Amino acid sequence: MYIYGKNVAKETLLEKGKVKKAFVYKNFNDKDLLNEINKQNIKINYLEKYELDNLENGNHQGIILEVADYEYASLDDVLNEDIIVMLDHLEDPHNFGAIIRTCEAAGIKSIIIPKDRSVRVNSTVTKVSVGTIEHVNIAMVNNLVNTLKELKDKGYWVIGTDMEGTDYKEIDYSGKIVIVIGSEGKGLSRLVEENCDFIASIPMKGTVNSLNASVAAALVIYEAVR
């Protein structure tokens, strides 16, 4: 898998042995990054800008790293947290990356995603997360509903997010909770919503009737942390 961007590179290089190869613009001038790459004996391929663009068409800032594919955590790895975020078939990598960044900033270290019909960790997700993905556990599960039932058996309350529900500021977020964010356009799937204990709704006072998934997630996450 390729990851790119200076901030992502800095965070990734903190974990020794993770980077296999570096592709760098021939006039790249970030000496600290170059020194760290050389210190770890990582092979550097100096390329023209168009050659880097052919590898990744995002804003690579002159540096692309080749790393092993992302290793997902197991469900057991995320069960020690008081707040878990679950993404119900999110499809946009930009939303996924932004939610990872919000979780890390808020001190939430556990995210659950489904294996099917869902965005996975890729170069765009990593870039948008600005490297914070290195500090969050992401577990991939076969079935969200079965996972919710297992979490409830372990003492978690499940709070879904939807347009029709209780004002998100009036919900009790104490104890162990799972915050479920619905997909873009479709929201929560029916069976997932049926397994929620509460539905948090963000009041809309303008002409739009919903918020971007990552924006809605940020509001509910910070209210829960508060």
C-alpha cells in the first residue's frame, strides 16, 4: 500500500521497520524526513513530479512511502475502551479519514467497520487522517448487528445517529458506549438502528436536513467525551 504526504510520512516513520521503500521528488527539500529515511536504511527512489503523480494522484507533497497493507485489530483489541465508534457502511474515504482524526483528537482509540460494502483503510484515508491512524485501533467485523449484540452483552449502551431521534445534547453518554455513525445518504441500516438503545439527532435550523457524516460524528463524539 502507498501512503503519502509529509505529516503522514513523519508519523509512519516513527514506527521503525514499517516503511519498505520511499519515492521522493528529486528536488524534495525536507532534510529531517530525508535524514530519517536514510537513518532507517530505506531505499529512496528519486522521481519527477509526473512520476509521483502516476503513483498517487492525491496531494503527495513530494513524498510517497510504500508500506505493508494495514493490519486491522481484532474485536478483543477494542473492548477495553469506554467509547467505541462504529461506522455503518461508510463509503467515502475522506469521511473515514476525518472521523479517525476526530477520534484520535478526542482520545477515542477504537473504531469498528464492517467487512463488506464499506470503505477500507487506503492511501486517501491515511492522508486525510494526517497520520493519526497510527494511534487508533480499527477492527473489521463480519456482521455489525452480531457485534452490537456482543458489545451489549459486555455492558455497552448503543447510541445511533439519525435525523429522527433525541437531541444529541440531551442523551446520557455515561458508562460504556458505542456511537454508531450511518453511511452517507442512507444513514443507519434498519437492523443496526433496531439494535440501538438511543438515537441521537442533531437539530437542523437551516435549509439543509443533514450534515456530512464526519461533521455529525465530530459533534456527537465531543458531546460524549464532554
